[in-house]
Amino acid sequence: MAQGVTAGAFLAACRRQPVPHRPVWVMRQAGRYLPEYRAVRAKVDFETLTRTPELAAEVTLQPLRRFELDAAILFSDIMTPLQGMGVALDFAPGPHVREPIRTDAQVDALPALVPERDVPFVLDTIRLVRAGVPRGAPLIGFAGAPFTLLCYLVCGKPSKEFGPARTLLYAQPHTAERLLGRLAEAMGQYLAAQARAGAQALMLFESWAGLLAPREFTRFALPAVARTFAALRPLGVPLIYYANQGAALMPAVAGLDVDVVGVDWRCGLSEVRRMLGPGKAVQGNLDPAALFAPPAELKRHVDAVLEEAGEAPGHIFNLGHGIWPDTDPDAVARLVDYVHERR
Amino acid sequence: MAQGVTAGAFLAACRRQPVPHRPVWVMRQAGRYLPEYRAVRAKVDFETLTRTPELAAEVTLQPLRRFELDAAILFSDIMTPLQGMGVALDFAPGPHVREPIRTDAQVDALPALVPERDVPFVLDTIRLVRAGVPRGAPLIGFAGAPFTLLCYLVCGKPSKEFGPARTLLYAQPHTAERLLGRLAEAMGQYLAAQARAGAQALMLFESWAGLLAPREFTRFALPAVARTFAALRPLGVPLIYYANQGAALMPAVAGLDVDVVGVDWRCGLSEVRRMLGPGKAVQGNLDPAALFAPPAELKRHVDAVLEEAGEAPGHIFNLGHGIWPDTDPDAVARLVDYVHERR
């Protein structure tokens, strides 16, 4: 975009205010599809990268230097604060929790998170990013939503069905609620510390919302999200909730006190906006696979997302899920430029 | 259920006619959660089981002997007819296609399926089941829906994202449509032969509907399903389409000429029925994880599904997805009896 991007577009869109152009960023924009990221990762493992502020800040900023993105997002992992709470885990490459948590006693033994003490490198990364970010782009801090963290803690490793986590909800609902409460408290502390360190918007990733029936989502996952966000409201920064595979959950999410709802590519944004009502902005939702279309076709797919999003203020363009490692960076450049051109 | 189950409940519900009790069957009811199934599998591998009519009929009937289920479903695999078409694959345990199909030339080289010649053992299994089924329970024949089969053929193996299949839709849409057309034709032939052999209802499994944005679902997956079913309409048997993770796709599915739409547990049946309109029955949709709840809690979860389904004719109770191998068979007995008691 030759004219240069106005720094305020992302934050304005979060607040459903008019914007000079449609803001765009890309989930997992700091990642393996970028050769400069792979060059860093060739030297250090994933965990070291998340724990070394200079390197984490560097990879956070890489996509901002290459593309005219409207926001940066902290490079970290949703499991990082749990490590800070003493949960032993390995990245292999997905997170593997050495001792899955399935009893009240294990829940009660989880210590509170004190971010400045337990994960200072995350806060240092935020300070470094803020000091070096191009074009004054705002920085998004993030955490895993409590139910999504529960999935990993209960199952011990990534899986397709997350059977033990879903079983816990039905067989030991009170243990599940106890764990969700503990995680909500910790993630509230974690995101508040990120905001104090300089994060200008805060996002909760509910990667596994799609495992739940609407009834279980409303009983378990949503109250934990509401509790996390309630602690953050006084900070005055926009709050974003990403619910992957959440098409049928939007009527429930409509009642959540949040500024922006991010959705995956499996649902149409016009229907999502109808279900959420006018009081929330939306973020999304191009299929990451669309970046493999020929350039002219990619534009048609972007047009379709913009048409679904409509003209009302409060849309942040994004993919519906994380960008795939085998994506051509030039396709991302075309995407970002075209979204900005379309305004 | 002490009073005995009326044989016609399932077929009547498919046609949205009044029923003496709510019919119920369980996806993957012939499977690893049953000790008698595991005993058969201890003697033969999965593929041999699917290709040996006496054994395939035996495991098809096992759950009907143990529970008062309202329908049997053929024991087979969605990849079986593709093997019949000469696609080389292994079950390891999911299907692995030795040479993924990604070009027009490969699509054109796929021969037509002649079920009586290529998969006679499936038709023999159907005849054996019909001859031995308890209580006159009807038998459901099935096939994989074309897009779901495409996912395996293009990717070569099961995966979480099925990246190469989704990439094909965007990068080579005409090759994708060519393959879908070929698969629709073959599955139409396959299901017609199943009906001639004695199957009394025909079901297409769209296990990977949830990979697609509504737009791509409508362009690629749905026309192939419509084409498959169009060839079957003259047979006069109920047609069932199961769309896994299809919450946002129901408005599109509403236009499909099909008797029953099966849905997963991630959506509420009342909303599904509203979107589909009064002209379709629905099938589902208890979370398979709910079978791990204590007995009294399981009843509450069943009640919730029945309440969502409503009183209008045209609901077949089922799980929202296949039963898990570690499920207690006694929980299935309690489920079936309670659904029948509730009427």
C-alpha cells in the first residue's frame, strides 16, 4: 500500500469506529511460512525462542517489516503461563503435559500465577516490541482461553477428539469448573500484566470451542471467559475472543462483554454479525487455504469476505485460522495490499 | 424395553410420520466398544472383516442382539468401494492411499464402479444381515460423501487440516469438480446396488463437511451430494445425509432433496430444524462423551436432546458422532432404554 497505513485503524475497528482503511493482520503471522522466522528457529528451539525477549520480539516484528500489517501480535505460546505456574511440559512439537490434571487435589495444588515473577520474559518481549514496532502498529497480547487450556492439561497432549477433557466435563463437572476457575484467574492476571507492559489489545484464543455442544459451552467455557475478561475491563483496552469452530455458539457469545469476536472460516460473517448484534466488532475469516488460489482468484475470495462483513464499522480482516507453514509469503503481501486497496 | 420395539419406527421417522416410540441407533454401533466385536477382530484384520460377508454380517448384528436398537447399519468402510475401483490403500488404522490423486489424468484414469463385480462381498453382507436381523429392524446402507472421499484421495492419509484437499479446491477447482463428479457417479451406483441387495435406507457420511466455508461447501461438496442422491430417488428408500460440523451449512443443506439430515453434537436440534424447515427429518445428536456421565446425568443429557428435537414427527435419536471405543456397553443399554421409555 503506497500511501502508508494509519496506525489507529486496528484499534478504531475494535471499537467499531470509522476507519480510513480496513485493518488486517494474520493469525500466526510470526511463523514458519517466513524464511526469516525459520532462520531464527534454525538456531534455537521453540521454547527458548518464547523465553528470550530479544528473539521473541524479533520474530514478532518480522511480519510487520515485510507487510503493511495493521497490528503485531506477541510471539509466545498459550502454554507458556502454565509453565510459569509449574506445569511441566514439552513441545514435541505440540504441548505435552507430563502429568495430566484430573483431580481436585491436582487443581488445588496449582499455584497462582504472578506474571512479573513467573513469566518476566513475556513482559520484556512486549516492552521490546513496543519500542521497535514499525509505523506505530498496535500490539496484541494474548492468552489461551480457560477451556482450551483445560483440554491440554487434562489430555496431556494434542488430540483430535480430546476425549479425556470432554469426559471430565460430563463425569466430573465440578472438578472441571474448579480447574476453569483457577485458569480464569491466572489468565486474567497474565493479560493484565501484558497490558501494563504495553499490550494495546488483549485476545483470548478458544482454539477448541468446537469440541463443545452449545449447552456445555455455555455451562463451562463461557463463564470462564467472562470471568477472565471481567478482570480486564477496567484496563480500557479492547478485548477480543476468538472462538474456533464456533458457528453454533454465537448466540451464547452475544451475551459476553467483549469488543471483538474472532471467528473461523466455517461460518459467514453476515450471519455472525446478525447473531452477535451491533455491539460487537468481528475479526476474520478467510480460509487459510485460499492463500493457495491464483492471485485473481484470491481477490475474489477476499471480496467475498468483505461483502459478508458489510459496510458497518467494526470489521478486522484476518484469516479464519492460523496461516499454514507452506504458504507463499508473496500471497500474504497480495492479501494485505488488496484488503487495504479495497478500503 | 420390555414391551418390544416396533420394527417400523425408524423408517416412519425418516418419512416424518408419527411413531410409537422415538427410534434410536448409534453411529459406529458395530465397533470396538463391544467385547464381541473385539473378539472377532482378534481373529481377522479390519480389511478382511469388511470383505468377509459372514463376519461383516455378524458384527453388523452384534449390537442389535445386545440392545433394542431401531436400525442396523452395514459394517463396512467408506473407502471400500474405492478399493473396488482399483485405488490401492492400506488401513493403518485410518485409510492410507498409496498414490494420492491430484491431476485430471489421475481422475480420468479412475474406472467406473460396478458394484456386483467390484464389491460383491458388500452386497452379500447386506443379504445375510437382512436374513438374520432381530425384530425385523431395518438395515441402513451407506457410503462416504464425495467431498469426504476426495479428502482421503487427495491427501493420502487422515489429517487434522486435510491441507492438500482444501488447497486443491482453491488452486485447481476444475480438477476438484471433475473428481467429485466421478465419485458422485460411483457412489450413486454403489448405494443403488446396496438398495437392490436389501438396504432399506441409504446414508451418505460427510465426515469432513466441517473443513469447508459455506461458499466452498455450496460450490463443491453439495452438488456432488445432490447428484449422488438424484440417482437414488427413484428407488423409494429414505435418504440420509450426515454433515459433521455442519452447523453453519444447514441453510445450504435445506435445499437438498433428502429425507433426513444427521448432525453432530455441536449444534442445537431446534435451530437445525428451524434452518432445515418442516420438510426434513433430523438425526442426532448426543455428544459421545455424554455416555461417560453418571446414569442420572445421562438421562438429563438425553432429555435435553429430546427437548431440542421437539414433538414434531421426524426425529431419530443418535449420537452426534461415532461412539468412542472406551465406552461402557451398559451406558448404551441405558441410553437406548431411556430413549424408548421417554417415547
